[in-house]
Amino acid sequence: MRAMRPLFRGLHAAAAVVVTGGLLYAGARGVGPLPPLGNAFNPGTGVWTMAANSQLPHTETLAMNGLSKPVQVSFDAQGTAYIHAKTNRDLFIAMGYLHATFRLFQMDLLRRQGEGLLSQVVGKKAIASDTFEDQLGLQRTAEAEWKGMSRTDPARIALNDYTIGVNDVITQDEASGQLPALFKLLGYQPKKWTPIDSLVVQGDMTQTLDFTTGPLEYALLVKSLGYTKTMDWFPVLPQDTQQPYDLGPYRKESPAPIESQPSSVPAKVKQTTPQIQVTQAETKAVTRLTQVIDALPADAIHHGSNSNNWAVDGTKTASGLPMLAGDPHLSQTVPAIWYQVSADAPSYQFQGVSIPGLPLILIGRNNQIAWSLTNVQNQATDYYKETTNSTHPGSYEWNGHWHKMQQIHYEIPVKGGKAVPLTVNLTVHGPVMTQSGQTMSVDWMGALPSPDIDAMLQVIRAHNYHQFKQALKNWHAPTQNFIYADKAGNIGLISAGYYPIVKSGNPWLPLPGDGSADIIGTIPYNQVPQAYDPPSHILFTANQREVTNAYPYFIGTTMDFFDNGYRADEIHNDLIGHNKLTNADFAALQNDTHDYLASEIVPKLTQTLSSSHLTGTDAQAQQLLAHWNDRMDESSAGASIWWTFWTNYMKDTFGPWWAATHVPTNIDSNLALGPSQTALDEDLEAWTLANSPTQFTLPNGSPRTSQDVMTLAFHQTVSELSTTLGKDPGKWTWGRLHQRAFPSLAQIGVLGYGPRPSGGDLWTVDAADGGMTSTAGPSWRMIVNFGGQSEGVYPGGQSENPLSLWYENQIPAWWNGEYYPLTPSVDGTPLASWSFNP
Amino acid sequence: METSKWMWMVWLLVGIELAITWVGNHLGLWYVAFAISIANGFVLRRTITAMWASYIACIGGWGLALAWQALFAPIGRTATIVAGIMGLGSHGIIVIVLALLLPFLFATSGTWLAKALSRIARPPSSQADRLSD
């Protein structure tokens, strides 16, 4: 036994080494889903720093590298920052410093999303997203943009200065162990910021607003419904009048060249005979690609179409000076996409909202002009069916010759797993997105370098419409409706960006990649939709078609993805009907829950029902509708009946066709029947108002009238609501069906806000998008009054720290339709000031 | 050496170690707890003494630092948020317990490792075995 003692001691020591080594490893690297435990939980530099960092700023002097003169940053009680810089360079350094101080994790997440590096920190669940981004190539675009900037380019200089400010914070936080807690819990440190990262963040926004899947959906519909019915129900031009803001006259000119577009033999644009069939191989490719895109993070691609902006000149306002309003509708998250900031520097004086990662404001005002944006919704994404052949592996046929695809090799790093190799093939049209069945590439305007930052810097410095319009000449993507108002009394609107024109073919479907349907240019800048000081004294956009049906260029279809125009109708009616407008009037309109479509359809419905002998719950529900004010208020029972009715009405009308022709809603959720089908809303509206008896026969040929289907849908509605909300229609309030939620950007439940009952619907001015628990809507509400106070509010807070008082402090005001001043009051004392010395 | 004097020296040592652990953590050196426990295992002959010294230095170095911060910052709410992020619901207490369990484990394993290695280097006599164990 004694002889065995050394062995036991050895085993004992080995066990101690293994256990200690394991603990050290767990402390330094983490185990399984657990973060590095030592780094994450030690009381000095672990997650606990979140508590200390949640304290609001106090007045102090801080160090910041790179400054040439002292800079002062003041904060008001809501967290809005006011930068006072003596040089432009110092302004951008301070912008970077502020963004990184309050939103560093958000910035890192945004760049990772665009650079295809999410899997590196969250594991294999993000591989699909990373693959898609590497294919699409936001980083390639960003690198090309950066390479294309000269050393004296103001955008390049601003990006470099901004980067200094961001990296100041990263360096300081790393040295002091004060990085945001989510870095510690995910077990990584952010790499240093680069100007290309900023350009990738710009690409993220472009993708969200501009990358569309319309041709994929059309292909699936044509395969199911056939071409004729698809185009009848999802036509290029809408059934309803959408209050276009540019009424013409229009002039058709030759396409303007698109920068960086592959050279192609110019040809006369021609209409083609309709494509009747979608092949099996094409269907397979479209299906695969649709599945990939459907699996992307919710805000990677914006399917909705909800933003408003409007301006009125002095003849319509109480002050006699112009007013402007803007509320861009985006995915609503906490932290929000916006960071509010004001600045005063030699060349820049502005107030508005910026996106963390970008060195400027996108929406706001300077001392002379104000502007806001909505999405144009034009088709900026064309899909190409490449001709490939097994005898020419790795090649595609274009313009009668075989060309080698360019290949780019990636390795997607995966946390807790092996890196995934990825080869991206590039054709003359763009990246190949799938080779399942049919090789399909995508030509997306957002993939082309677009000097947006330079354009916005010029906008911020502009003092009149001429400068404003000139600044936006080089804005390529995402196409945006830039509304404008100035102190001098003018209003304007221009829909800047690229509108691709194809040589031939129907761009709403996947196009042949043989060279016959290539993009040959864009609508010339002078011919894009625009207006200046119109005789109506008002201008507005709400994602409706900007032009009348006489416009000589193709800009997109009803499905891809213009709004149905009901918000535009509402805004038009309100602005036309009022004079001596004030901030309160604009605020009321931005928060308006009046449903324009309901005001058209409900009288038809109640009229139809009046000929029926309704009893009991049906009769009560009818009475509620008859006395309803068409407002989607949280407390309204009529709102619940209307919305459920409209949903059923659509399903009853089109559902039999969807079932008979097997429309693949399981593959593409965007094809599911519901009020978000804007083209079908318009069809149904037209059918109901025109009272056409035969428009929507059943697949077996049986005719139906709109009254038949309305009556059926109404009874279904009452039955459905009785089951879900009880027998008393008076208690069927909209808030019991409909909620809003602001999920966390990192998709962590506990960090989100809501859900809570809410008013609004898809097409109220105060829009609520994303289903019965809406997660998209007004992401920022701004009112600029050149004769009074300018105001703004967004649903969130300035800090991404969930313990901070500024994490979600603006949500209550946003919810209640209240606003905060864009600039501090003259006698206002800042909450705190940071003084930075060089 | 007199027992009481020796005890004072052990307490002094533990106090210094606690301070080193505290400061180490604020420099991000969470593994200082290991190093101290290993040192205790080698320096303090009695295993029970070495263990207690390590526990006090490590758990104290972590726990007191947290308690001190809690006087000025919302440490409890931080724990609740972190629990939510980690999928533990709103049970912030689990995060606090985890934060204190770690120095306990570091102290235990560090001291154990030192004792195990020192026995290989210097096999104890039967008498010494009884005294130290």
C-alpha cells in the first residue's frame, strides 16, 4: 500500500490540475453557452460596470484624443447632446465619441450584420444571415466607396475624424474594463472602428430600405395563379388614385448612365410580350432564395412601406412661415436606430437625428432649411436568370459569349464551431444568390457605391433649394423622398436616387441574364419625381406612387412595394382642409388614427347589412360599426370589428384562389393573405366601391358580388370575435387585439419594451406595422416650424445601457403624442456638460 | 512562533490578499484569486488554514467589492438584467450567487492544486500528514 502512495499523490495532483485548468479555461474562455466567467462576473470589470455606467453624465473635464481646440458637449434632461466645436474636425470627432459612449454595442452589431460577422459572436444561428450578407456584398460596396473617395473628399475627412472619436472610447473602455456588458456576456472585445465600418452601416440602412424581393414573389404568383391573373390582381399601376405629389408634365429622356454599371450595348427600351410561364428550375431557385431571405433578421429587409413627411408654405400656417413634418417608419427597437444630436461648428449648425455609426444627421434642420425622408419604394432590385451549362463550369453566357464568373472566397467564423467556407460567384449583373435549379444573380442599386455621406454633408450645409437639390444629385441609394422647407418661405420635394431602366423585359419578374435585359441606365435626375412651391401650398409623401399614371418611366409595381395610398389620402385631406396650421395641428396629424379605407368601406358594409335581418350579437356589432368614427383607437370596439372584417373579406375573396392554385405561402410569408397585401387592398376597395358583380368569381366559375362576400365576412367576424373576446361587442376594444412592442435590438426579451395595447393600424398616419403585435412604426416624429418651436421625439432613449434613465425615457412621451424641443430653450440649463481639451 | 502572533500574521496575510484580489479585479485580473489561493496552498502548512485564508481573500475580495458598489449603483437590478439576458428569468439572485460561487471555486481549486503539488515535491511523513490534514 505504501508503495502505491506516490501513484495516488500523482493522480491526486493530476485531478487538481485538471479541475483547476478547467476552471481557468471557463473563467477565460467560457463553456458552452456560458460567457467567460472570470471576465464576465468579476466585480471590477465584469457585467457590474453596467451599473456604474448607467449613471447620467455629470459636469466634468474629459480627455479626447485628436482634438485641435476645446470642445463642449452639453446634455439636456432627455439626453439630447449639444456639441459646440470650434473646428469641423472636432465636431466629427465628438460625434464619434458620443455615439460610441452611448451606443457602442449597437454600432458593433450593425457593422457585424453588414460584414457577415454575426456568427462569430452569436454562433451558428447567424450563418444564414452572414452568408446572405457576404453574397450581397455590403462590405465590398463599402470598400469600393472608400477607395473612390479622394483625400480631400469632405466625406472621407469626416469619416476619418469620426473614427478617431469612436476609437477613443473603445481604447478608454478597454483599458478601464468599462466596455458595455453585452460584450462581456458574449465574450469578445470590439475591434477598432474604421471608416469602412461606417460605410457598412450606411449599407445596412440601404439594404433595409431598398433591397426588395418583388420579382421573387411575382414569379411564385405567376407559377400559381398564372400571368394574367397575377397582373390583374397585382398590376403595375394601382387601381386607386394615390395623391401623387408630382403631377407633371413629364418628359421622357434617354436613360442617364449609372456609375460602376457593367458596360452593355445600349439599346432602345422596348416593351416585351408578357412572360407567360415560370419554369420549374426558376421556381426552385426562387423558392430557395425566398427561404433564405425569409430567415434573415426581422429588420434586415423592410417589407412594410410606412413613412410620412409633409411641408406647407407660409400661406397655410399661423405664423406665416413654412412648417415641415417627418416621421420615418422603421422597425422599432430599443435601443432605437436614432441618436438625437445638435451641433454648432464653423460649417455646420444642425439639429436632428443621426444613426450610430454615421458621422452626421439624416433628418433635421439647420438655421435656414429643414428636411425629412420617406422611402420612394421604387424597384431597385432586379433578378437575373443566368445561362449556365455543364460544358462551361463556372461560367455564364452573356451577350453571346461565355464568361468566367469572378469568385470571392470567404470564411465565416462561427462561435463554438468551425469556420464555414463560402465562395461567392459574381456575374456582370452582380452576385449569384442561388444555384439551386437555376443560377440567379441580383443587380441591386444598393450594391453600387453611393456617396450618401458627401451628399448629406452638403444637405446639412445647404441654405436654399438649389443647393439642396444639387447636393442630392449624387445620392444613388436608397431612393428617398427628400422633403424640404426653408425660412425664406419655400417648400420642395425631390425623390433622389437610382431608378434602374432595363433594356427590355418585365423587371417585376426575374429577367434573362443573356444581356438582352440588362440595366442600361437610370431616370435622369431632372426627370425623377420632384416639385417646388406648388400652387396647392402643400407637399407630402407617404410611400404612395409619387407620380401619375402618365409618368413615362417604369418605377415599380403595386407589389413592389408602393403603399396603398390611404395615409396619403388622409394627409392630403387634412392639410387641404386646414389653414393657420400650428405645431399642435401637425402633432395631431402625426398621431392620427383615422382609417381612410374604413371611412370608404364601412358605409358600404352597413348599407349591405341593413338589408339583412340581423339579430343578437350580429345586430349589436352592426350598430357599433354604424356609429363608429373610423378611428383605430385603443378603446374602440368598432376598430376591432372593422379590422377583423377587412381581413376576413380579403381571405374570403382571394382565399379560394390561393387554395385552388396552391400559392406557396408556406415558402414566402409575404404572399399570405391579409391587409398588408397592398395591391389586393386596392383591388378589393375598387370592387366594393364600383360594385362590379363578376370581378372575383370563384375558381369553379361561380359569380359573386361584393355584397355576398361582405355579408359572409361580417358573420365570420362576429363569430370570431365572440369566441376570442366574449359575447359583448361593446368590450371588443382594439387594444385587446392590437399591441405595439419595441423588441431589443439584440433580440433579448428582457431588454425590450412592451407589448402593450395600442391604437393605429397599417395605414393610419400613426402607422402600426408588423401584425397584431406591431414592431414597426414612427421611429422618429419631428415638426419644424420656422415661425415657432421645432420639436421631436422617438420611441426609445439615448443610451443603450438598460439600467440608464435614458434607455427608454422618451417612450412615454412618444406614446402620448408629446414632443421635446429640438433645441434647448434660451434660459434652459443643461443637465451636465463635458469639456474636452486637446 | 507563538500561536497568537502566528494567527495575526495569517490575518494580515489574508487582509493583504483580499486587497490584492479587489485591486486585481479592478484591473481585470480576475485570475489573481487563483494565484493567491495557490500561494496559500504552498505557504500555509495546514490545509484547513490555507483553505480558509483563500476563501476569505477570494470571496471577500469579490463579495465586498460588489457590496461596496451596491452602495452607489444598482447592482441588484444589474443582476436581474443579466439573469434575463442569460435566460434565467428575473432571478438576479442566481447571478449574485454565481458571482460569489466563482471565487469559492477558484479558492478551492487553487489551494487544492498547491497542496497536491507540494505533496509530490515534499511527501509528508505520517505524523505530518495527520497534523496538516
